[in-house]
Amino acid sequence: MAQPTGVTVTFSSVGLREDLENVIYDISPTETPFMSMGGRSDAIAVNHEWQTDSLAAAGDNFNEEGSTLTAAEAAATTRVGNICQISLKTSLISGTLDAVSKAGRKQELAYQMSKRAKELKRDMERALVGVNIAKIPMAGDGTVRKLGSLPTWVNTNISKAGNGANGAGAGAAARTDGTQRAFTEALLKAAIVTAYDSGADIKYLMMAPSQKQTFSSFVGVGGASGVSNFTDTADQRIIGGMDIYVSDFGEMAVVPNRFQRSRDVWLLDPEFYGVAYLRPFEQREVASTSDGEQRAIICEYTLVCKNEAALGAVYDLS
């Protein structure tokens, strides 16, 4: 139907109010399962250290009646440590922006600092499991301290490509990534049995979303098509989206992690890793010479791998 002559319409009118919802929609993921599952402790120095030990290998033990007792020198403990790194986020908001009326938030500074806190947490998760970086200690002015990420620690209970190589251990050197190969249940089982033989009690399998989809296609315990070896678990309130993998050595919850490397699948016991905080999350006012207000949120922390033989990994996955 044709528009009648002389009608007043919206596009030629002045003074129409905007229709802007008073909500800001943000679906950026904020789950950090590695940090959430692990323990938390306090650090009192930049180089945070702890000790590990192990029992002697089992062997033949039979003696003649009345035999002479001979003392055997006990093996010393191993002293290891990781470096605390500083992670931070800042926001500088002009006085005018905080004063004007806004949709979806009342105070711009409070809104932006809430975002920075979530971003900082994501950065920390990536520093712990999303990169392959060795620890960097303080070596003078200009040195940026870095913690040794998980790939630089776990080197006992592993499955890796033939040309992949572990670092020096204890976070001292990055591992050499090998040729990527498909993730299979055989690779996972190999790492699990190695961990069991070492005395580990693996409770979680953590992997990138793409590897989680591959994992879901595994045939199952019996090898017959359609047999599933994972079931839904009711304990989804803590991490979300978990399945249970029923291995020959116990059940393991399967957890996807968006911020870890996709080429690694982790075998975890949260009792034996965590994060130590030299300075927990702190929001600080920053002196500003501009017409605005500046805030920073700062955290100084490191990865604590209490005993890497309690963990495991399948490396070099495509």
C-alpha cells in the first residue's frame, strides 16, 4: 500500500528517544578449572621452594639368621622451587565518563575493574597450563620474573611423540614439542598405567575442548562399538561439564579447559599441585595526573608442583 501524502514518519522526526537495553551482555568464558581444582598456599619469597622424596625401589629382602646389621645411608630429599610472577590489569576512566548517564552500569570504573579481575584470572590460568615456558628468576634490573608452567614440570608419567623431549624438570627448561599425533585411548591408557606404577592416584583428566570431543568418541572398555566408559556425574556445580572416565585403576573426572594448550592432555591429582600467592589479588588506587581515576588489580603468584610424579600428561597431540 502506498504511503499517503503528508504523513509524518519516524525518519523525518526529531526528538525520538533511543531504545537501548539497560543490560550489557558478555559471554566471554571465565572458568579456570586448573586453578579452581588445585590447592592454595602462601609464599613468603620470590623463589618459593618445597621438598620431594620417594621410597627405595622394591627388591629382594632376605637375610641370614643372626646376620650383622649394616646401616644404609638414607637418600636426601630433593629441594625444588618455582618463581613468583606478577600479573596485573589497569583501568583509567575519565571523570566525565564516570559522571554521565550510562546504560547497563552506573559507575564505569567499577564495571571496568570487574572486567579486569576476570581477565586477570584468565591470564593466570593461561600462564599455568596454556604455555610452555620455563621459570625465569630475577637476574638484575630489567629481568621480568616468570613462573615455570606445567609442561616444564611433568616429565615422568607421560606419553609423547618420538621426537618430543622433556625439559630439565622442576620448571627449569621448556619441553621440546614433538610431531603432533592423533589423540587415542591407547595413548591415554599408556600414561595412566605409568602414573599408577609411579604411585599416582589420578582423579581428573583435563583437556582442551577439541580433545574433549575426540575423547567422547573413544570406543570403551570392552572394545565393542557403542560401549561407553564415561557417565554423567552429579558433581557439576564446581567445574561444570564433567564426565567420568572409568579406567582400570579408578574413576577420573574429565574436565574441559579453554585456556590450556590443545596439544596437551593432563592427568591430575589436585592434592599434589596448587598456586602459592606472594601477594593475593589486590585492587590499588594509582596516582593519576589526568582528569580521571586509575586503578590496578595485581597478583603475585607461582605454580606449586608438589611432586610431578603424582601427575601425568599425554603430549604432542594434534
